[in-house]
Amino acid sequence: MCGASPGRSKVLGMRLDRSIGRWPRAKRGIAVSVCRCGVCGLVYSDPQPQPRSVQDHYGIPPETYWRSITSEVPESYFASQIAIAKRLVHFTSGMSALDIGVGLGNATVQLSRAGFHVHGVEPSTPFRSFALERTGLSADRIRNASIETAEFQPSSFDFITFGAVLEHLYDPAGCLARAMRWLKPDGILHVEVPSSDHLISKLINLYFKAAGSSFVTNLSPMHSPFHLYEFTRSSFVLNGAGAGYEVVESAIDVCSIYHFPRWSHGLLRKIMVSSDTGMQLTVWLKKRRR
């Protein structure tokens, strides 16, 4: 993301090809190193394990990947993100939007309801089939393709969203550059990704270290949900300097708290809010005019 050499990174620990659980020293499997960039804070695995096909990871029934699927898309879903997008793009009805990684189609539905003319890309065949039924869009509006293989004309869209997608891609900087070509000048690109400064991850890593293990909880490159990266705001600021965009807004959200007793959640939430160490980083990127 920032262009720093691998020599500027440090190894945080190892990540297995399965959940580690509470007793990491009892676990066996294939492991890869997890590293953190010393310049921008990006967390990544080295080497990067890749499946033979994207369908090996995501060619599964939607109900297998997602814990719960509602029959209807709630009106509140993605509503705050759409409100910010409309403000930043100076919205008028019929503006074009691209949903990268459509998944179940929830964001696509909401963007259509909000007055955007929406296209999408989804590499998983089962996910796309579900999304086509949910959205009611024609097959040409949601392409069965990845961002790496999809083709759109330059400057086609006013708004592009990567909702919980960029952390799954093997070349996030390259995919951002590709999406920027499809975005109109002054257009807005929305990204939601895991934060590499997440407090809970740091606390769990301390527990693993105290237990005499070299494992860490960051990422899941070889098992669901197949996260390959965790980011900081600096990852995008430094990448944008050479990729033609600027970070115009950002936020950290605590999200759900796992692996800790419920009585501790209030205190942990307060700490994460005050220190910007929640689970999810959201950035809003504006394409610069040449």
C-alpha cells in the first residue's frame, strides 16, 4: 500500500490454516508468517497463500459463509454510508454507482432504493445468483467477475463501494488503482476494512504470547472469512499520494466484541472509542482531477 520494502516490516507471529482457539500450543497445521509494515502499519501474511480458483474459497452456498441472512434488506442497512456518499458526491438522482463484491446484494438494493443507477461485480457464482434474485437486476448489471477481471469504461461511476472486500484481495493497491480508473474525477470511493490497530487483537496476541505460543489472531488467509490484510488510515493516505486520490473522511467503529466476557464489554468499548482502536476502519477516497 505505501511502497515500503519488506525489510521495513516486522514479523508479529504465525497464523494457522484453521481457528486457533484458546489453547494455541495444542494446535497443528500449516502456518504462514504475519507481518506489520513499519511505515504505514499494514498487516499482511508472507507468503500469501492463494487458492487455485476463487470458487475454492467463495463458491459455497451463501448461508454457509454468512451467519444469518434476512428475508428482506432492512431500511437501515448501509443507510449511513449512503448518506455520506450523497453528501460527498453532491448527489442528483440517477448518478452511477458500482458495488464491488456484491455478496448477498444488500448494499446494491439500498443504493438502488436511494436513487443510484447501480452495477455490481461478484466473483462467487452462488453469491451472484442469490444477489440477482434479491435485487431483481438483470444479469448484465451484476457481472460474474472479480475486480481483477471486470471491464468498465474509464470515468463511468460517481460512487464506488468496497464494503468488506479489500481485505480479501491479493493486490489491494492494484485493485484500488483499477477502481480509480472507473471513477469519475471528484468521484468518491468508499472502503470498509479491518483495522490493524484493533485492541482486541492486541490483547489476544498478548495472551498467546503469555501462553508460550508464537501464534497471533490477525488475519485468516487460509480459512473463512479469508482475510489477507488489515489496514490503517496511513495505508490509504500514503497509497493515495501516488494513486491519484485523497482521504477526505475516515472513521473507526468498535463493532462486535468477541472472546471476552460480557461484563467487560462496556469498558473495552469505551477504551476503543477513546483510542480509535475499534475493529473496522472506514475511509472515503476522492479521486483527484488531473
